[in-house]
Amino acid sequence: KNRQGNDRGLAYRSAIYWVSHAQRDEALRAIADVNASGLWPGPVVTEVEPVGDFWEAEPEHQDYLERIPNGYTCHFPRAGWVLPRSDQ
């Protein structure tokens, strides 16, 4: 919790902020699917919360993975991969 790769702290927490209940429900369903899949060693710790006030990050933090595709190694693209649905 509160980390991305080697980076730790509240700024590195994983979160999904929803605008509609449909978005919230889909996020919770996806988390349930990941947890039920047995493909990860532990449960998803991503927070799912209603959107609140927010602001854009500084320009150097925008589109980071597009600008520096090998700069952050905690992302693992899986071409053609489909997450099985749980029976929730």
C-alpha cells in the first residue's frame, strides 16, 4: 500500500476516483476480478473513492510513460491479455 515499485509514500498510493456510480461499480468489479484470478500474489490495495478537488501535475509529470517508456519499471504491458471475470 502507498507505493509504486521502489517509490513509497502517500503520493504513490494507487487510487481510482469515480464520477458516476457506474464507474465505481466497474472499478470494484475489476478489482474483484483481479483478486479472484489468482494471478497476483496479494490482494489489490487500490483505493476507490469519489472524485474531489484536484489539479493537474506539473508538465514534467504529464504523459511520463509516453515520454520515457522505460523510465518506470513497475508497469508490465500484457498484449492481448484478458482478465477473467469473477462470479461476483
